[in-house]
Amino acid sequence: MSNLHCLITGGAGFIGSHLAESLLGQGHRVTVVDDLSTGRATNLSGIIDHPGLTYVEGTVEDEALVARLVDKADRVYHLAAAVGVALIASQPIQTIERNIYPTQLILKRLGERASRGDFAPCFIASTSEVYGKNPKEVWTEEDDLVFGSTTKPRWSYGVSKAIDEFLALAFHKENKLPVVVGRFFNVVGPRQTGAYGMVLPRFVDAALRGDPLVVHDDGKQIRCFAHVGDVIGAVTKLVDTPSAAGRVYNIGSDVPVSILELAQRVIARVNPESKIDFQSYSDAYDESFEDIRRRVPDLTRISDTIGYAPTKDLDAIIDSVAEHQRTLLG
């Protein structure tokens, strides 16, 4: 298992850069491909000179590039995608195209290898957004996906990622491709930016600057936040576990917190002088925006498969994000 060649799409992004560090630390060679549309080259600054890293600035919408990179890889981690609620709401065409077409290219190339008996394990990053408006208190991987109207652009993200999942599972069924699908639930940590609507770095940045923390709607939305270190540990272990292939896994924390409580805890730990302002969804995005009130995963499947359990609680996560943000502010 040592010195494998691992390909990470979207590897200059928040999660991808942490995954690259982890894989290099395990003794693997890593190729990162990223078009820097939402990723940042600075995310790789700590490893850019590592002899085991190859960085390719390019898009996974380039079929020839995908073919070249995928054919050399022993493991493929496909993380490249549209990022953040703000981007999804403002650019639904880009969201759909960037989520589906590259996944199709990557899976097709891996499927061709698998049909020749050359099986390269693959991870496909999905999202809790695929559950849509399912009214259950806690979501399990076999639950129905309940999306809103096509007149609400927000659902284009969940629907497009659901198509990715269908494609991945179809390649497993037809070509025996050892692919794992992971549904991320609010992954947070150092290097995550609030530029695309990510709530925790946005709150921490506001608190550090002494600005009001802007809470959308009434703040009673329920979410669960998992540290990126816990999440990438789960990702690598799932890919390296043959029995995990061909299945979908919730990945995250199962400890719920309201967005208002999150803001209050950020204030308590980062800047007790900060205040909270409330903003309507229509002012934050537009009149068509529709939210998910509760998003809590059942982690039974991933726990049973690889023994996964988050190690960092919310206070530790807030502290790690604040420490990173302070270094950026100087």
C-alpha cells in the first residue's frame, strides 16, 4: 500500500489540499489537478516543493488531460466540483456542468481500465445536499432524495451530485469499478474560505475583524460540523477498504447545532465583543432561494465499515479555524 500514485482532482481546494498532505505523509506520490476557479495555489504552499507532489494547473473538463492523468493513477480522489451555496445560487449552469461532465470523463476512463482487468479504486465526493428536503430527523444512505422545484436553482447542486452518484454506482455494477461515494456534511477547518458562503469561516473572519456575524433567516437551521482531518482520514480508509466499494457513505459529524448557536459559540471563543445581525435569504441570495432546515447524518454505515468516529468537537474546530484566520490577518 506504500508509494502508490494518487490523483486528486480539485487538489488545491480546501479538502483536496489537506488530502494531498495526508497522502504524501503516508508515503504516496500525489498528482494534484486544479483549475483554481475556487481552489487556491497557496493551499499547497506547505507541500509544493515535496518531491512526491506533481501539481497540474488544468481543468478536468479537458478529456485529453483526464485520460493522461487517470491512466497513470493507482488511486483517484475526485473532489473537483462547484463549491458553496453562494456560487450555486448565482451560477446554476456552471454548477450543473462542472459537477457532471468531469465525473463522467473520469469514471469512463476508469471503467475502460476496469474492463481490461486494471482496477484503480476511486472516491467520488458527493454531498448531504442530495437528500434535498427529506423530512427525516436523521438521514441514512438508503433514504429517498426529495428535491424542490426546478424553479429553485439551489436544488441544481444536489441533483447534479446525485447524477454523479448514479454514474459511480453504475460503473461499479457494470465494470466492477471499485468506487466509493462519500456524502460530505459541512466539512470545516483551516484553509476553508467564506467567499462562497461557507458559514464557519465567514463567522470567524467577522469576529476577528470586529464585524457583526451575519446569520441568515432566523438562525434555527440545524447543521453538523466535522473537522477536515477527521473527514480525509475517513476518505482514505474507505478507498483502501475493498468491502467499501460500490456503496454510499455519510461522512461528517452527527452532533447537531443551530446556526445561531454556532454564531454564539464563535463569539464566545473568538471575540466576546462581536454582535449578531440577521439577514433574509432574499437579501443574501435572491427571492428563489430555498433552504434545508435540518441536516443530520446517520453514521452507522461508515462506523461499521471502517470504525469511523469524529475526534474533534465543535469548540476545537472553531479554535483551529480561528488560529488559521489569525495568521492570515497577520
